[in-house]
Amino acid sequence: MLHTLRDRLTVEEAAHLSAQLPLLVRGIYFEGWHPAHKPTKERAQQEFLEQVAARLQGVEPMNAETATRTVIGVLERHIDPAEAAQVKHMLPKPLQSLWPAETRPS
């Protein structure tokens, strides 16, 4: 899911988000990244979730929406609140709805 989110962000915002991640996760986050032609243009939630599902193939069966909401929840709890808000607001409204309804206080 992190790769799908990374690819949907601008190159600059993907780099800002990476700075919030632990070193090991940051390495995985950038694995196979090709910043040309980014951000991708998924606007619909279903289209985004299909991208997540495609990347989950070969992994233990998991619902793409559940995986997405879980990863976003972890990000929301562990990165700077301003960075979480910035990432969320860079996405189209249908994708923003994958974020938890309430955000933590700054």
C-alpha cells in the first residue's frame, strides 16, 4: 500500500513522507521507485484500491481496503500530524475518505 500511496504523491511530497519513516521502512518505501511520470492519476477510490490489490498479489490474501486503512492508520499515529495532513490533502477527495474520520490533535 505504501508504494501505491508513494506513487500517487508528487516526488517532493513522497520524499517528505519518507523522512518520517523508520530507516528500514524507508528502504522498502523507495524499493523499485521510478519518479518519472509521478504522481499517478488515480482519482477514484476503487482505482486506487485496485492498484493496492495488484501489489498484494502473492501475499497472504488480504482485502485491499482493509490493508489501506490499516497502513494509513499506522501512518496517522506515527508520523508528524502536519505531514499526515499534507499527504491526505494532496489526494483527491475520494482517496481522502480512506483516512480515519478523526485525526489526532496537533
